[in-house]
Amino acid sequence: MSDALTPKFAKTNTGTPLPLLSLPQTELLTLNIDDLPLVESEPGTRIQLLRLDLEAGRWVVMAHMAPGASVPIHYHTGTAEVYTLKGRWFYKEYPDQPQTAGSYLFEPGGSVHTLFTPEDNTEDTVMLVSVAGANVNFTEDGQFHSIIDAVSIKHFLTKIAEEQGVKMRYISAGAAGITETE
């Protein structure tokens, strides 16, 4: 077992032991999005990968979507949370409930919807997206299209970043730490 995974008694700032065990934290796991590459995952959509937990199937990204960009209709196997920082978007299934800067949306597992950014937007829409599980994507005629989960995101974003000549840097789980690609 590595030292990073060896529980120790927690202490106060003055060194007084607390009556609980914790994993030692030698550094803050923090990223600044201004330092992270924008990887174009598909036309009109650029992603900044923030965190991947392959074992738990959790992924957190900052999504930047150009006016008119969309995500295929999809089914969530787990929960999703979306905080809109800039711009406007909505689900085609709920056109009267647009999400704008400052909106927070919680989606229970089993939700089905089609995300898009209106073509009349005057700026990119920027969203912080946290997902547990997978998005199972379908075509408009109801046929299976693809699955997006933590494992596929790691594979595809790493490959795309390499093709675009940028290094990925994100927080990973397990023996928590920062991961950088070569």
C-alpha cells in the first residue's frame, strides 16, 4: 500500500490529534481552468476535463458550446448536475425552461433529453457538468448511437488532445492526484 493510501490520525493545525483517521493529503487537488486546454470533442463543442473517477464512473467537465451546437438525445444511467456559467441552452423536450447564466440543474438517473444551444445565442454557452454514470446516446430515429462515460472520456479526450498537440491535466481518483498526459 502506498503512503498516500495509508490512514493516519488527523491533527489540528497546532498538532493536536483528532479522534479520527484520514488519508494524508500532501497537496490541494486544484486546477485553474485558465491553464487547461480546450479540446474540441465535436464541431461546436469544446471540453475542459476537470476530474475523472474511472472506478466510480464519475466525470466532471467544463463544456463550451457554440451557438447551434447540440448533444444527441441521451439517457442518463446516473445523476447529472449542470451549472450554467455563461450563455443559454435548453432541452428540446422542455423549450419553456431555458437554462441561463446562474442556473443550476439536477437530473435524476433515468432522465432522457436532447441538449442544444440556440443558434441566436450571441456567445458560447459555458457549463460545469458533473455526471455519475453514463450518457447512452441515440439517433433521432431511436437507434443506439454511443455511450459516454468516464472510461470513454479518458480514451477519446486523451487521443483528441494528442492530435491537437495539447496536454491534458485533470484530477483523477483512486490514489488521488493530478494526471498529466505525455
